[in-house]
Amino acid sequence: MSAMSSRNVQIDAATLGAVNRAFGVVGLLVGLALLFGGAYFVHHAHLDEFLGLIAKSQTAEGTVIENRPVEVHPSSARTLPYTSYQAIVAFADQNDRPVTLPDQIAFSPPSFRVGQKVRVFYDPQNPQHAMIDRGRKNFIIPGICLVFGGLIVLGSIQRLTRPLPVDSFGASVKKTFRIG
């Protein structure tokens, strides 16, 4: 067995600054991708419409009448197809007309049991424009993207705006790192 040796490596301020900027740019891109990805999910899952719908909506108690299987075929060749379940909810609007609503998001395992009572937000002018209230589940993915994306963006901006280290005489500082 050989003993591990350690050595000191000095990096000048210009190189350290370049590495710092590179990490800052990469972090900024990753953070923005998370933020825009979360915004895309909100729009794609129609949660933006849901937030507008809540403001002008009526509520009704609905009943889950079916968990319809939805075959999911991931684009990745490494992931096998699987089945998610889309809740089908029946409710009556303010005029007692029956409305059947498929949930816009399918879950695996199913999010609701058949026969379960759920709250439904719907547009009184168009009761087919409705959404099941899933509570906090509506905001998990956008919340994660917002929090982590925002923190990464803030950290990257801090990294990009931080001045290079200098000593008390105004000269660039060389950092010494121990490797090994």
C-alpha cells in the first residue's frame, strides 16, 4: 500500500474569478430552467386557469365515479410504460344539471378513491370549465421549482456580482488549496 501524498495548489485571483463566473453562469442557467420549467408545468396543467377560476368560481361537492387508467409512455428508452389513473368526477352545477369532469392530471397510485367526495371549482357560465380541488397537491411541483429555482438564481447572482478577493494593499490574492 502506498501512502497518499498531499500537495498545495495555488490559484491566482483571475483564474479563481473565471471559475467563479463559470459556476455562476451555469447556476443561473439551471435556476432559470427550473423557474421556466415550473411556469411551463403551471400553464400545461392549467393551474394558471385554476387560479383565475377560483376567483370567479362556484363550488360543488362531487363524487369520484371512476379512476380511468391512462397508459403513460415515457420518452426515455430506459423507463418502461406505466399506468396512471385519472379521476372522473360527477357533480351538479347551480342549476342541478349533471356534469362529468375528468381530472386534468393522472396520478399513480390514484389520488382519489371511487365514491370519495371532493370539492370542485367550476365556472358558473360554463360548468365544464372546472377543476378538482386537490389541496396542496396543486402546488407541489410549481412550489419546488419556484423555491429551488429562485434560490439557485439568487446564489448565482451573488456569485457573479461578488468582487474578486484582494489583500490590504490592493493586490490580487492567491488562494492555496490542499489536494489529497
